[in-house]
Amino acid sequence: MAFVEVKSPPPPANALSGAVADVTALARGLGVTLGYMFQKPVTIQYPEERPRISARHRGRHELERHDNGLEKCVGCELCALACPSKAIFVEGAENPPDAPVSIGERYAKTYIVNMIRCIFCGFCVEACPTEALQLKKVFELADYTRESMIYSKETLLAPAPKREATDSWMPG
Amino acid sequence: MEFVVFAVFAAISVTAALFMVLQRNAMYSALFLVLNFFCFAVFFILLGAYFLAVVQVAVYAGAIMVLMLFVIMLLNVAYPEPPDKVLGFLRPFGVVTAVVFAAVLAGVGFGSKMGENASILPRISDPTSGAGIILKGVGAAEAGHVQEVAATLFSRYLFPFEVTSVLLLAAILGASVLVRKRTEHA
Amino acid sequence: MDGLFGLDGATWDIILAVITALIKAFVIVNGLLLAFAYMTLTERKVLGRMQARFGPNRVGPFGLLQPIADGIKLAFKEDVTPRQANFWVHMVAPMMALIPALIIFAVIPLGPEMRILGQPWTWYVAKINVGYLYATAIASVGVYGLVLAGWASNSKYALLGGLRASAQVISYELAQGLAAMTALVLAGSLNLYEIVNQQVSSGLPYALYLPFGLIAFVIYVIAGVAETNRSPFDMAEAEGELGAGFHTEYSGFKWSMFFMAEYVNMINISALATVLFLGGWWPIPTDAPGFIQGLGPIVFLIKIGAFMFMFIWLRATFPRLRFDRLMSLGWKVLLPIALVNLLLTSAVVALWPLGVWPFAQ
């Protein structure tokens, strides 16, 4: 992008030089637009051409898992407390020892994010003590019904890792 | 052929003129006057006076009536007071004027039938007739030519032309003096 | 064809001439509307590129079907007449804007008179001695559409737009007329075909008659942009202040008629400027062999296209003038310059030694 440096011109000495300066300014303006015409448009032709998303983009929520498939979320509800628009609802429960869901004593039995309310501020991510909640790069969140905008835990949970969890890594 | 065109446009012209007078809405009156001007342009074309026809449209329809509309819109006089209240005392004068005007028209029409040269209105499709009072004396073949109009205007009719321009200049000056803001510094 | 249906040759010639004129008029009107349609696409494309974006490129290859889609959309849109509007004037106003725009082109000579297959052929509908005056007269009538639309809509935005339009068009008509008079004085004729022919035969378009022709040309173009209510002189529809100006209360097909009128007027102004100052089909000689003569209309259309690009370019570059600045530009800058320019041109033409000014007469 070539930006033109704008200098304020000195006051004209007389009417003629003032007129000349005005016409020069107009011509320079025309030159700018003509110059842009021969530049590559900055438009991203979206459906075919994907935008480059910043690494720190705050998009769709995702509940992360450990490598062994257990959920990182321990149901502490700090995210729900941090949320300024009250978009998150978490209901914790005791983690059953025989079939653990998370690595902690508790896990999130219900985890709901209301995407209509969410303002993508990222406070929930900052509040999360276990780095379970992440805002990903996915930005295509439009849908047809309001109900479908309320994301349940199943929607939010990252897919289970393909490889089997190893026993040696399992806690306790 | 020419007569058919003339008859059609004469009918339109008279109707438009009547509507112009009879309309209570000033905007409609102005629009019917514009229609009337266009009919006049057609008459000028029929007389071979293309220049006058075009000037008729450009000056009267294109400039003066636009300014009239401008004034009507600015003053918002679309529905003025009924004329009975405003101009009631003028009614006798109006009747007298109408009678006199009708008499003049009838005289002209009658005269043009009686005498060869008595007419001040040129006969349609008469190749030797002029294109109206201004161009009386200029043949129809030349009447459409700008050069002829200019030559006539700036030689034979130079004095009236200049007097008219002085009159218009006086009017312009008067208008500017009237609307000028009186400031102490100026 | 003598004796056919009992009509003599002269009558047949008249009938043939009428039919030819009708066909030409049909082609010109439809050509203008087609040019309008694709002008909208071109404008959006060029504006887009000047603003570092693409412009419409979804409907058809390169967006080439976009004007058709727009036309279908506009034709099927609901045509709203406000309840408080004056119904008849509201309906007539778009027609009064569009019809003058379409009939001006009748006198534009697109190319030299020539013979095709031995038959005489002309690239105009009518060659009249007062061609230029005809064009200006009809153009000045076109402002009625804007004024009446503003008045009939019964809306303050539309009314202000209409008032601005009438004041602006009348003001710039003066400067434009005086600038055009410079070319007319140089040509010594009002016949557009003659004007072009003199420039072609002298080999120099009037815009290159330094300095008078060039000054007149520049003034003509500036006033022409103002006449067509185009940016940066689009006060009549200043969307920031007046909604959409005189056509605020219009929708559907009536609105698109205003749209057409604006673009066709741009084409007309371009064509007139080409005739008056750029020498029409110059540098194609008028009496060239047939196939070279056939290039005349192409050259003419290229010049019109250059003007149209300029219209878009100006719109992409300049901000809108304030209304009082617009008026003072017209009355205090362009009009005096055009007047003095015309006076000096006339003096030169008249006082050229022994009247041997090589270009007039």
C-alpha cells in the first residue's frame, strides 16, 4: 500500500499561484486514484480465497483434551464467573474414579456457551486454570436458528485423539 | 400533412392554454404553460423557423419556466387564495381585456382572409411568409438560418435590441440593489 | 421502385427515409440503454479498482451479467408512490428526465457520410442546421424531471434536491453554453456535422486551438459534469445531507429511469464534447475510402469512452463541493473566464488579417 504523505502547502503568494497550486493538488489527487487502479485489490475473495487468520484470533470456543483423551476442564466454573456477558453455564460434578472424564476430582457435567451472547473477549480463556478452554480460529459461526447457536458440551469438546491413551500416562 | 400536424398541435396548445388559466394549482399552470411552449416550437418548425423553435424551447421552456417552477416551489404557492378574494375588483378589467383581445384576434383572422398583405401572422406553407413578427421581411428559407436572424437582429432591429438589453440590465441592477444586504462595513 | 402501389419515386424516397430514421432511432435508443447498463457495471468496476477492491465479479464471468440482474431486480421492485405525493407529477417526472436524454443523440454525427454497398449511409438520425442548439434546448428541458420529482414527492429532502438541481443546471448552462460558443465561433456553424467536418479537414480539433480552444474545452467539461449532476457536483442527490435528493421517494422502475437519464446524459455530454472540441471522428478523414471511413464511428465511440472513464475517475477522486462553493465556481470563475475567452476568440476570428482565418469559412 502506497500512502501519500500529505503536506500542507504554504499560503499562495497571489491568486494565480494559488490557482496553480489548487490545480496541482487536484491533479495529484487524480494521480492517486489512478495509481490505485493499477494496484492489486486488497479484497479477499472469501469463499474461494481463505483469509489469513491471526494466531491470536478469538473465534469459536473449544474444550481441549489431554493427549490421553481426558478432558482438561475440571468444572471449576471460573470461566462462567469471568464471563462479562454471562454466556457460559457450567455445572460441575464429581469425577467418577472408575471412569474418569477429566484429570481432576471434578469434571464439567454440563458446559454450555450461548454464542448469541458471547462477545469473544477471551476472559474465559484467561480465567481457565487448566487451559481447558481455548478460542480457536474458526469464525464461520452463522446459523439459521437461535437454538442452534447455543453450543452444548458435545459441540464444544475437541475430538478425541486418534491414538489410544496409554496406561502409564494415566493419573492415579 | 402540415395542416394535420398544425391542427393537432393547435388543439393541444389551446387546451393547454385553457388549462393553464383554469388550474388553481400554480404548479399545474406552469406545467401546462410549458406544454404550450412546446406546441409553439412545433408551430415555428412548421413555419420553417428552426432557430426560433429551438430558442423557444431552450429559453422559455428550458430556462425561464424552470426559474418560475423554482419560485413556485420556494414560495410554496401551490394552493393560493381563491382569486375571488384577492383579485375580485379586477374582474371587470379582465372581461374588458378578454373582449378586446378576442376582437384583435378576430380582426387579424378576418383580415388575413380578406387582404393578401394585411396579415401579421404568416400563412402556413406559404414559402414567402416570414416566421412571425420579429422576422417579418425575412424569407422563410432564410428564417431558419442563424446567420439571417443575427444579421437582421444586429442591423435592422439593432436599436430595439439594444434598448431591450439596457432595460434588462436596469432590471438586473434594480433587483440586486433591492436584495442587497445593507452592511455597515460594505 | 417506381409505380409500386401507385406511389411515385419521390414518395418512396420519403417513406424509405422515414423507415431508416425509425430504425436508426430504435437502434440508438436501445444502444444508449445498453450502454447505460454496462456503464453502471464499468463504473462499479473502475471505482472498485480505484478503491483497491474488485467491484462486482460474481454474476456471470467477470460480473458481466450483473446489469441484467440489476435490471430484473429493479423491474420487479415495488413501485412506491408516497400517499402525500402528487400522483401524476410524481409519475411523469422520471419520463421527463429520461425522454430528453434519449432524443438528444439524434443529432450527433457518429461518423462521416459514406456509401455502403453503393447506397448513401449516414451515421446520424437528423442533420439540422441548429444541431447544437437543439441539443442544448432538449438538455435544458431534462431538468424538469429533477425539479418535478423534487416537488411532487412532498418530501423536504426531495424538494431541496430538486431546488438544488434546478439552480445548479441553470447556472452551469451559461458557462457551458459560452464555452461551446467558442467552438461554434471557430466553426462558424451550428450544424454538428459541419463542426466536425471543419475540424477534420483542418486536421486540428478545437481543443488544440491554444489557448482559447483548450480553455473552452476544460470549461465545457467541468460544466458538463455539473450539468449531469455527477460527483463532485452531485449536490442534487447528496446522500450525506438529503437522503438521495430529488429521487428520495422513488423506487423500482421509476427510480431506474432517473438512473438511466443520468447515465445517458453523461453519454450525451461526452458525445457533444467530442463533436465540439475533439473533432468527432478526427483523425479519420471524412472523404477517406469506405472501409477507413467505417473506422470513424469507432474513433468517436473511443472518445466517448474516454470521457466516460473521466466521469468515473472524477467521482473516485474528488469530494463533493459545498453548495455555495459550487455556485461561486459556476458564476464567479467559469462564467467570466468563458465570457472573456469567447470575446477573445471572436476578436481573433474577426480580426484575423483580411478575414483569412483558415478554419472558419
